[in-house]
Amino acid sequence: MTRPRSFLYLAPGILLLASAAQARQDAVALGDAAWSRRAEGRQGAHAQPGPIGEAIAAYERAVKEQPDRLEAYWKLLRALHFKGDFVARAREEKQAVFGHGRDVVEAALGRLGARAGGRDKLDKMAPREAARSLSTLQLSTEAVAIYLWGAVHWGLWGDNFGRLAAARQGVGDRIRRYAETVIAIDERYENAGGHRVLGRLHTLAPKVPFFTGWVDRDKAVAELRRAVALAPDYPLNQVFLGEALLLHHPDRAAEAREILRRQAARPPAPEQVVEDEDAVARAKKLLAEHSS
């Protein structure tokens, strides 16, 4: 039986479209494959640039080819964070990585805002209102990741730029809003990442009149205790809690040191060996600095 001529004319076009779609999907898949190899060749908590560089390149390509695909943005942000924290060593290099991360965050939120009635409208919503709106639009899954990695990148950029200068630029307010939005969407996401970031912010942010008067050291401990309660097996929750207690509640130093000793002796999980090695190193450093 002879096929209709219309099918013969359409078939090559259909095949080309399918091939193009597959290529776009492969960019994220390639990034995921490289991400899974991010610990190859590591030395303790210091990773090699090759695998994570491949992941970043693939996710950058995905963002360029599919600018409305929100998954590519947050996976790019996650990969950039890994590079900035575990590959880059010089402060200037870290600042550049996290500065690029800020740009990616704002581009992602621009795309997210476009689906939620506009970026300005989204930014003016209180965290719980934003969470409800994004849930109604079925955007919660991507939004929670973008807001979390957005808070992380802005925070680490601020650390490397200078906390006091960053506070005066309103960076703390932005991090707080993003972290509170994560909590409103899903407080358990990424091992209680919203509580962890918010607790860290209240631990480290300088109190600057008219800029960060809301900083509350007791809230730092409360948020980190909540993170530990929700994800007790995630080492960084425990380490950050121990550090907050040492810095702001010296009367609880014994509790803090016990927390840190447990984490310092904890073997890293195979699926996040670099990240866990970093937590171990942080715990050991804090114990050395607060040995008495």
C-alpha cells in the first residue's frame, strides 16, 4: 500500500523536530550525568573542576536552548554552588561564581514571575501568599528549588563581597524573603534547607541599624534546631547549630561541642561525599577554635 504523499512530505520535518527535542532534553541529562560524577578525583572536601565544569556547561546550554525550562536554572544554580564552595579557592573566584549565580537566580525568578502575573507582583507577595499562588499554578516543585538556591547564592556572594557591605545593599532582606518562601512551600525541602539558610542568616548577618535590625540570634538557634528536627542525618544542619550555640549562647558550649564531636566522627555518605567531608572539616575547625 502506497502511503499518502502528505505523510511523506511531513515525515522528515517530524523527525527533525523529534531530534531537536531530544537534543534539548539531552542537555539536562548530560548535566545530570556530570553532576553524579562531581566527586571524582576529590581530595577531601576539595573537588576537581572537570566534572562540575561539564555539568555547568550542559545546564548553561539547556538554559540557553529552553529559557522557560525552570528545571535547568535550579540545576545550574546547584552546580555553580558546588563549584564556588568546593572547587574555587580564591575569594575573587568565589565571588565571580556566586555573582554569576545571582544573575541566574534573577533570570529564573523573572521567568517564574512571568507565569505568576509578573515579577513585581510576585516579589510583593508575603512568603505564604507566594507559596499559595505558586501552588495554584502548579509551580511549587521548581519554585522551591529556585528560591532555595537563590538564597544560597545571594548569601555566599555576600560573604565573599563583605557581610557589612552586603547588608547595606539589602542582601539580607532578600535572603530572608527567599528562605521564608522556601519554608512556606516545603519546609522539608533539601534537608530543611529553608530553615538551615534562615538560621545561618540570623547567625552570621551583622546587625546594621535601618538595614538588618531584624537579625535575631535566638531565632538563629530556633531555626537550626528546627532544621535538625526535620533532617537530623544531614551533617550541615548539626554543624551550623553547633556553631550558632558557640557564637551566641556560650552557656550552651558543652552541648555545642558534643554536637560537633559527633559530626567530626561521622563517615561521609557516598552520594554526597564532598559535601559531608566539608561538614566534617567545619566541625573539626570549630572544635579546635573552641576547645575550652
